[in-house]
Amino acid sequence: MNKKIYIFVAVLLVLILLTLFELFIGKNSLLQQKQLSAEIAAYQAEIDSLKEVIEVRNAEIERLQNDSMYKESILRTRYGMSRESEKVFQLVEPKPEK
């Protein structure tokens, strides 16, 4: 009878040790799960920021397609374009002398 109890305790101890090994050191350990959760959170934050950029750019595209005054202001300010009959004057501040 004693031998059966020792075998049972030994098997139980081995099973507990294997479970603890898998829990703390194995392939899906708690540490690895924590690292993966942090990685997932970082990727989710990046996805959210990229979604915001996409929304801003889609709004810009929509505005450029539908608002001719906005399109004209962009062409004038960014690209220095003007209409055929207009003369454009650019005021440039003088560089400070050293």
C-alpha cells in the first residue's frame, strides 16, 4: 500500500512540475503572453494612428474633389500658380545682416 501512495505522489509531483514548467517557462508562458499583449497593444495604437491619418487624407481628397475654391487656394499657395491675366508679387523679407 505504501508503494502505491509513493508512486501516486511521485506522479502527482511530476505532473505539477510539468504544469509549472509550462506555465512559467514553456512555449506559451505567462511572460511570453505578457510580451505578446504589449506588442499587440503597440500595433493597435499604430493602427489607430494610421486610421486617423487615412481619415484626414480622405477628407483632404474629398475637399479637393468638391471645393474649387480650396483647390485654387492650394494651387496658389503651394505651387505659386496664378490665372493667365494675373500678376503675382511675392514679398520677401530681407535677410538680417550679420
